[in-house]
Amino acid sequence: MLPNLENKLPYDGELTVYKQFYDNIEADRLLVCLTEQLAWQEERLFIFGRWCKIPRLMCWYGDAEAVYKYSGVLHQPLAWLPELQAIRMQMQQVCQCSFNSVLGNLYRDGQDSMGCHADNEPELGNNPVIASLSFGAERLFRLQHNQSKQKIDVLLEHGDLLVMSGTIQHHWKHALPKTKKIKMPRVNLTFRQINLI
């Protein structure tokens, strides 16, 4: 049986949140495992015409062909770890689609963030399904509609699963804003299907 789920998007795409997809005990275990085992690294991206150090740690895992380029950086996937493979199987079952890669983000505290963007790179396809898992500190996930400028805030807590699908990447941008309130780390995994183009 799936945990409590909520449809958060009123129009132009689909956004579903499964509250406590992993219960606290399993989420605690995964937080420790992912924090310790994943190959976290600091990266620089080409944004608005210049190279910038991004405010979080990152890693990229996947099938050998799942090469991903965004913001001027080519990401070659690291080989799947057993724990990531197990989570991927669960995500594929819930979302009823295949994922050949996962982007990991480690937000060390509330000063680490993600700027406003859409996951609309050509390699992701026209209407990608993206499964996003949260472990650790609760953080605000903010969406803004491209035309109406309506904002929707979703509080993502320890063990929550958020799934973006349909036309959401065409009409909405999303971000993880900075906050001074959060002092603890958060691990986020976003499972994707990278297509050869």
C-alpha cells in the first residue's frame, strides 16, 4: 500500500507528492547510507555567461549511456551502487516507467539551494517523468508558473517522494530556496530517463 499522496498542481502538468514514502526508520537508514556512500563532489556550472560554484554537492549515477549535459557541463555516470539500484526499482514500480540515471544533491544546510529552472533538456524527452526523493532536513520546494506567475510551495519532509510528469516542465519552473532556519543536511535523489539524441 502506498503512503498518503497529494496532487499539488491545479493545471498545466502533474505533480504528485507521496508523504512518507519511506517511514522514518528506513528514511534514517537511507540518509546515513547515501550521505556516506555516494561520491559527492563540488561542481562549477556555466550560468548566465560565467562559471559559478554551485551551492550544494552533487553526484551522477546511471547506465553507461546515460550521459547528461546541462549548464555547460557534461556528466558521465558513475556505475550504479546496490542501494541506488534497489531504490530505482521501487521508483520504476511506482511511476510505471524506466529510469536509467539519478542525480544526487546534498544540501549541507539551508544556505545550499537550487535556483529556479525547468528540467527541459532535450535528453529528457518531451514530457519527462522525474521522481524526486527527500531525506533529512525538511525543505521548501517552490514552483512558479511561466505565464500566470502563480507560486505553489510544497514542504518536502524526510522520506517524501515527489513525482513531476505530464507537461509540467513546459509550464512551470521549480526551485529550492535558501533559508536561514535549516541547519541540518538534506539528500535529494532525482531519477530520470536520459534518451540518446
